[in-house]
Amino acid sequence: MSWDWHYAWSVLPPLLRAFVVTLEASLAGFVLAAILGLVWAVSRMAPVRIVAGTVFWIVEFVRSTPLLIQLYFLYYVLPEYGVVLSPLAIGILALGLHYSCYTAEVYRAGIEAVPTGQWEAARALNLTPRAIWLRIVLPQALPPAVPVLGNYLIAIFKETPLLAAITVMEMLQTAKLIGAESFRYLEPLTITGAVFLLVSLLASFAMRRLEVAHVFHR
């Protein structure tokens, strides 16, 4: 099968529309993972044992089960309990929940890297726990975590084809359907692969620049 430029240009618009869906799922899933991961990380350091222990097992359970199973579970089980969401919303929820358990470890490493003396000095000044976290700990723990979090953004982006399992028309699924209609898979799949490669390389380059900038300003 030879490359047909006319056909490639004709399938480009629907592929780009599907790319927007892929991008929406990636960015929204990452934002959810970043926020929820911070909640998990802080909760695991809670002085109340039952809170810290519960969060520990939640994180370990989610990390130890495949994302695809979590997608199916949320898609088919949530409606049984009256929670009806669109396939895209469920995909975002699954991506955010799954990767929040990885970003939690990134945050935890950053928090544990804050010198013990910083905590002790804050308590000696009689600062409230809220002030300690917001003014002392997180401003030091979050900047080093940003480049690593960027890697998870790229990982989420590359995981979006799994959302096709719950009928989300992301880019790869659209390419497959276009190929099935015309019996030409070369052009749509190649364009899709090229877009994924280009976006991943650009994101990786941006993350490396952030990491270099962080090291330079330390």
C-alpha cells in the first residue's frame, strides 16, 4: 500500500478534532491527578493513624490494578449507584484517580526532602499546621516535583487510547474507524502516531528545560 497524500489530507480534519478530545482528557486527567495526589501525600503524613493507613491502602490498591480495569469498573458500576457521567468524564476521572497515586509519591518525596529543622523551627514559632504546610513546606516541596509531574502528563497523554474501551472517540479510535471505513489504515494511523510522537517530544523538551531551570535557580 502506497502513501496517498490526497487521502491523508482528507482524513486530517476528523483526526485533529479527535486530537482535541485526547488533549482535553490528558490535561483534565493530569490536573485531577496533580490535585488529588497532593491530597493523598498530605493525608499519608497525617498524625491520625487511621487516616494515614486508609490512604496508604487506597494508593497501593489503585497502583496495583490496571487502568483498563478501573475504566471498566467506573463505566459499568457507577451507574448502578445512580452516578451517571459521560464516557469522557469517566475517562478523565479514571486517569486522574490512577495517576494521582503516582503523583502522590512524587509529592511525598518532595515533602520528605524538606529539612527536619524547617519543621522544628516552624513549630517553635508556634505556627499552625495550616501555616506550616502553606508557608514553609509546600513552597519548598513543590518546585522540585514539577519536572517529574511533567513526565506523568506525558504518560497520561499516551494512555488516552485506552479510553476507546469505554466509547470515547479519542484520536487512535478515530483513526481505526476511518481505516475500517476506507480499508486504508496507513495514513490515519501514521498521522496519529506522528502527532503522539511530536507532542510527547515537545512535552519532554519542555520538562527538561524546566528541570534545568530549577537546578540553575537552586
